[in-house]
Amino acid sequence: MQHELAGKVAVVTGGGRGIGAAIAARLATMGAATVISGRTMKHLQQTAREIAASGASCEPIVCDVTDLQSVESLAAAVHKRFKRVDILVNNAGIGGFGGPLHKLPPADWDAILNTNLRGVFYCMRAFAPFMIERKSGHIVNISSIASKNALPNGAAYSASKWGLNGLSYSVAEELRGHNIRVSVVCPGSTDTELSPHSGKDANKMLKPDDIAHIVAMLVTQSPQSFASEIVLRPTQKP
């Protein structure tokens, strides 16, 4: 798979660290010119340097997915630089696991829903037209096992991911006729810096590279098929 994406352009939101950085590194290693975005340039530059050191291509661009103008600027910059976008991975997201919903400050609700759901809408709205123009493309939305199961003390996060799944399935139907595949990935407990899974055995948890492997599979499927949803779980419960 090392050069399977040669000539392709991939955009990964939330690409500065964790799952997003692993996805970006995998796509870049496979030959894609990869753009990573996020709110903190320091993290983006570090990841871009690590990817470039391996001989692959990665460019960092600051973008806040909750800001439509910021997302549109990102899309315009990518299109100006590469004239195409083949892969969009909507990975940017924040958690919220601090207590019951009736004690959640409304500002925290807004932050979670605006990042995890509205941000994906903004990105698909900005990048899908480029794919429609070329009659091809892959959109991969990173959801969570919380989109399948009840999550006490994380209701807003869960709501954002249930919503993301519904958004993904619906847009997949809208874009299939343009030869664009939209998939959603639902990982279980994953070992990252931002992991909320205190008390769990990190050695049994998923690693960011596990999610990157799934994304690589999705964007290299044969043309006549696409997996609309993948649920990824640790082999052993952590």
C-alpha cells in the first residue's frame, strides 16, 4: 500500500496529534500529499516535521472547524495549492465527560456540538464541491463507540456522535451518485493524550495507528464498493 495514494491529496482535521496525526502519517506514507489542520500550530508543525522526516509530504494549516470562515479559508488554500481534494478525514473533536447532563453548562454543550457535529458539516460543505467537480472522493468521519452505547456523564458527547453517524449516512446517500464515498468509523477505548478512560488498562486499548489502519483500508477499497460504517473495538476489554 506504500504508493497506493500517489497523486492524491488528503486533508485531516485535528491532525496535530493523537488519532489525527496517526491517520495523516499513514496517508502520507501511502503517497498522498497530506494537509493537517487544527487550532494549535505548534502541534501541527511537530507532526508535519515528523512526517516529512520519513520522506512523505505534509503541510500544516491552522483551522478552527467551529468557524465557517476558517474552514472556507482552509478549503480555498488547499484547492489553490493542489487544485484537487481526494480524501477528507473529519477527525477534529473534543470530549465532555464531567458529569450528568442537568449540570452541564450550556457553553460546554455548545462547544462539544459545535466541534464534533457542526464542524463536520462545515468541512463537508466546503470540500464536497471539489470532489463533486472531479466525480470522485472519500470522506471519512471519525465517530465513537459512544454513538452506539449509552454514555452516562457524557451525554452531550454521545449526542454529538449519534448525530455525526446520522449526518454521515445521509450525506453518503446524497453523494453516492457523484462517485463519492462517505464512511463513519466508530472506535472504542483508544489510548491517546486526551483519553477519558481513567482506570483502564492502556495496553489493552486501541492505539491511534489502529484507527489509521482502518482509514487506509477505506480509502483504498475497490471502486465498486464502500464500507459505510466500521465499529472498531479492543480485542480485550480494557
